[in-house]
Amino acid sequence: MIFTSQYPEIDLECTSVTDYVINNCDKYGDKAALIDGPSGRTITYKQLKQYVRLCGHGLIAKGIKKGDVVAIYSPNLPEYAVLFHAIAAIGAIATTVNPLYTVEELVKQLKDSKARLIVTVSVFLDKALAAQKETAIEEVFVFGEAEGATPFASLLKNDGSLYPEESPITDPKKDLICLPYSSGTSGVAKGVCLSHYNVVANLQQAMKILIVKEEDVALGVLPFFHIYGMVVIMNLCLRDGATIVTVPKFEPEMFLSLIQEKKITVAHIVPPLVLFLAKHPIVAKFDLTSLRYIVSGAAPLSAELQGSLLERFPGLKALQGYGMTELSPVACCVSCDDDKLGTCGKIAPNTEIKFVDPDTKEEKNVGEQGELWIRGPQVMQCYLGNPTATAETIDADGFLHTGDIGYIDADGFVYVVDRVKELIKYKGYQVAPAELEGILISHPAVADAAVIPVADEEAGELPKAFVVMSDASVSHETIMAFVAEHVAPHKKIRLMETIDAIPKSASGKILRRVLRARAK
């Protein structure tokens, strides 16, 4: 059975993201568009549009043309939005990189995306320069100044004359705007090809549910490299004229101080931050009454935790959404008019969902659990250079198989309860077991390995490794430290257990359900 949205169908605009978001800046003039939380540095809407023009000229002068890829390897800053939209405006493609990536991980993404330039910050410059030596990166830019890199500001020192007066986006449904990386339902990270139409369509879909007002002040603490921060904060809020306060990283006192001092009204966060707001004693020291609503995404938010937050903040609206990088990202979301807990909301406009038995492919009815299959204008074009993974994820009818298990109730609310896929969600970040397993078995003391998620109240899930040791004299701490050297902090193995043999099927697939049962 196919379930459709209860929201009215939208006559979607087929245009470029620049036309939809940046050309809208004229409405808001000298109003603050982006404020750097720590320093207070501000970019107005008028300046944002002008800086995008100048930066676009600067990129063209560096030889960047339509279809070329530019990497952004940075925490949240006001200039992130300038660069992202300048890349989009000239028809190039932004590949957004987790700033916590190791050199090894960075090199993989830069090679796979064929990025020509990279923009970073001084703190990560050493890694960017090291990665340049192994990739096709022609020049390294840095926000601010640092020895060994070209200042980002140099891209703005021009008259803007090279900026295209007519958009180079001739086919918004095919021309790509960004290339974030996702592990999808399993395996290693893959480039997700999102078109201008994908993103513009999803903005229009989300705007019907998440109402952003011109007077809103939004907290930009979720990273802009992540599809949630990129689309739902950076683009949705700018389109609707809100002010975004950017936060480079989560620090409890700064996080709370900014909500209080900047009178934040909208906060997009993840379950670990909901837990922090609901239970941490330091929260009581701050006045957070300006908050109109919070939206939790990137990982499931339990009804119990949602209820705890509302007990502490009775007037607050605590919403939850569901999406994926491959969905641009929003597929479902709770609105401020809804009061059910534990649900990820109603189906977004222009979106269809099926719940399908993962084994028999039987379609389920109301109240029956199955894998979520989603079809709509927000579904990605493909995985970059990976037709096999694309075909495994999007079927011939255009439904994207999410790998998540859920159901829909009689009122049209969607619930996500489990996962078919193997992906681990640590504090909202994706951790692919296959990647960690590959690193584990490269250690001479490890004969075989498997990684599974283990539930954790604060992080959501922790990666736990089961290892078959070939040298029992090597400690678990040594093995975990070895893995940590090769991955970003959120991917580290947190727990480890020695096992005689990894349970596998006749075809050689790891039987993770056996390990999950053992872990419980």
C-alpha cells in the first residue's frame, strides 16, 4: 500500500538554489543573515548576495567552471554559506567534508569527488596540505590567514564582473549542486549526487511543515557539511529571512549562552543535545525562554526523552523529523500543530511512502511494520560513480529503500523503530561497520572482526567490536587506539570483546543479529 502526504500537493519550482535562496536576499537588505557566535562577526543579507557574486568571480578566475568540484573542509562559519552559494551560483559542485576527518579519510573523498580546490580553516590546514600531496587539489584556501594557504578573502577582491548574469544551471533536475558523502544503508561512504531541483524541492516541502519566520533567530550548531545543517538550517532559514547564529563546535556554556544572549527562537539539534537540555543541571542557570521550537533529527528521538524535555520546558514545541542524505534530506516531520510524542511526523508534501517486508517484499498496511521505501522529488540522482549501489538503493519505480523499519498509524504519523541496514548512528553521525572492520583486520593481532551498534543513552549508539585475536598478548586498548589513528573521533571503537569466531552465514555475511543478541 502506498501512503501519500496529508499536506496539499505543491506546484514545485524548477530553478537553481541561487535563484531560490540568494536572489531572495533583496527582500531583507541590511538585516543580519549570519552571525558568528563566538565573535559576533555579522554578514547582512545585502552583503551575503554581494559576497556570493564576488566569490563566484574569484572561483571563475581560478579556472573553476560548471561541473567542477570544490571541497569545503570547515566548521560552521558565516563564510561557509558565502562559499557554498558561490560554488552553486557558477554551476560548480560543493563536496562538503566532515572537519574531523583524518588525512586518510579526506584523501578518499577528495579523490573520489575529483575536487580541484579545497577551503579550510587554520586548525585543519596541516591535514588539508597533507591531503593535497595525494590528490588533484590545485590550491588550498583558508578562512582567515595561515602560512601555506591562500586567504579565502582573496577570492572576494574583484569587481564581480566574471559572475554569470544568467544562471549556468540549464537543467536543475540534472545539474548537481552538492556532493555530500553518506554510507547509505551499509558499506563505505559514497558521494550522494544532489541536483539543484532536489534541494529546492525539499526546501519547498520542508517550508510547509517547519514554519520559519523573518523574525526568527536560528542556532547553527549542527554542522553545515551534514545534509541536515546544510539544507534545513543554512538554506531554509536564509530563504525565509531568519538570522542564523553559527557555532563552530558544541561547547555546553557557549551553546547555552548563545541561546540566552542572541534570543534564539529555533534550534535544530540531535538527540544527544536533547538529552543535554532535558537533564543536565547547568541548563537551569540559563534563560532559554526565547526558544519557540526545537527540531531533532539525524537519529531517533524516543518519546521518553521528548517527554523529559517538555517537562523541563513546558511551553516549548519539541519536533522530530526523518530523512537521509539521499533524500535531500526531509521525508517526514512533526509540525508545531502536532502533539504526538515519539513520531517523526507526517509525510512531507509530494512524497510517497511504502512499508515493505524486507524478505517477502509484501507491502504492509496501517500499523504494520516494514522497511520504509520513499519516492519523491527529493530522492537523489545517484551515488557518484557507483551504479551498483544506486540500483541497490533506488528501484525501477523510483522508490528509495531506506533500510529503516517503521510503520504509519491511522492518523498518518510515521514511526521509525529499527533498522535493516547495518549503519551505526553515533550522536547523529554515520559510522559504517564495514569501514571499521577493514581497519581492525589490518592489525596483525586481529584475525577477524565484526562491528555492531550498542545502545547508549547519551550517544544513541556506540560502535562495539567483536574480535578474533591472533595474538592474545595485544590489549584491546592497543587495538582501539590503532583504529582511532585512522578515523574521525566519532568513528572510534568504544567497546571491544574477544570472541572465538565471528558468526557468519553460508554466503559469508556476518550474522550481526547473533552478535547483537550476545551484546544484550
